Amino acid sequence: MKKLFLSILISIILGFVVLFFWPFFNFKAEETIVIPAKIIETIEREIITPSPLKAPEKTEDPSIFLNENKIIEWTNVQREKQGLNRLKENPKLNEMAKLKVEDMFKNQYFEHDSPEGIGVKNLAEDVNYQFLTVGENLAMGNFKSDKDLVEAWMASPGHRENILNANYQEIGVAIKKDFFEGKLVWMAVQHFGTHLTACPEPDKKLKEEIREKEIELEEIERELVFLKEEIKKIRPKWGSHYQEKIENYNDLVDYYNKLVLENKNIILKYNNEVREFNECIGALK
């Protein structure tokens, strides 16, 4: 009977100790959740520039007048023959072509890059044409007609490839008649392009939100380290002050893990958009 009473008494005491002190030992370890790395893609823009086409010397006919719209139309005729989409005229590509043809006459050169090293990419930046793919055809000579000019390009493999590039969606043309190396001659510029908006670009707001959450997570991590060190130094390991620190730490761990999961879901969404964007670009190349 005495042993039974002693056993019951010990059980009651142990139960009381566990019940009373359990909250003070409810100390959570940090949960580790791996966050996928941010993906910041560099878009490799494609630039196609076949060697400039110089037509054979011909006797100038003053009655000949080349027209940008007709050159675009004859270009689309060639594409339609191959079952390709018609190119839509783009004002910015027209502006790029105009800048190019005027610069060639002004600085007396006939190349894709100016003597100062300015090329089609620089021209696109000047007019704020954001492209995935861009191409440039150049021609110089006294062509008989707009059709004759386009056919001359078509007879040149590199220029033909540009005209029949299935990935292009837009076109701009500029022509000008002026003196080049002392001779009155026509120069023509074709600019082809596929605008960046042809592919659904990843949402920049998502990337900003990811960065904001990462900054907040870094701040919480530092706070958790500080709190943990404080808790280690507290003596004795009980009492209201100790319990308050434990609760603060545990609440912060819970919030940290919740924030990690939220950010992980946003990153997954952003990465899916990046993947779709890259697949779209890949299909255009």
C-alpha cells in the first residue's frame, strides 16, 4: 500500500512538472525550405545583315521614281508565293531605315555599320524598337522599278533569306536618291523585325514582389539569429521573461516559414512565365 501511494505521488508530481514546464520547452528549430533561385534571362537578340547589294551600272532614267510602299508590297508578294505571312509596316522600322539611308549618303559609306560603328542594333535603340529578331537589306543602284529592286534582292541568297524569313512579322523601308562618290544614285534600306511583344514577357511585378519578400526574409533571419542568442543567455530557463522570448521566437519562425512558402509559390509562377517566354523565343529562331 505504501509503495502504491508513493508511485501515485511520483506520477502526480511528474505530471505537474510536465504540465507546468512544457510551455517553456516548446522551442522550435528553424525549418529549412529551399527557395528556387531567381531566373533573370538575358535575351539573345538575333541580327541578320547580308552583304550590301550593289546593282550593276545602268544608265540613269530620270523618269524612274522608287516608292517605299510599292517595295513593301513587292516584298510581300514574294513572301506570299512561298506561303509566308505578309509583313506589317511598322513606323519605327521605317524611321530606322530612313536614319540609315540618310546617314549613308551623309557619311559616304555603303555598309551595315557606319564608320563610327553604328549598326542596326543602335538604330533600333535610337527609335526604341525592342526586338527579338531584326534584319537589314541594303541596295544601291539605278534600278528600273520597285519590282526590279526587290527581284535583285531575291536573286541574292542572303537578301532572299531575309525577305523569306518566316520569323519576321514587321517591315520598314526607306529609299533616297542622292550623290554617292560623285554619282547620282538610289539607295534602299529594308528593315525587318519581330517585336519583343511577340512573346509574352514575364511579369516584372512578380520579380519585384519576389525581391521584396527576399529582403524581408533576410531581415527576419537576422532577427531570428539575434533572438536565439538572447534565449541562450537567459538564466534561469523559466519564468515569464523566458517564456515571452520563446513565444516571440516561435511566432517569428511561423511567420518566416509562411513567408517562405508564399515566396516559393510566386517564384514558381514567375519561373513558369520565363519558361513559356523562352519557348516562344526558341520557336522564333
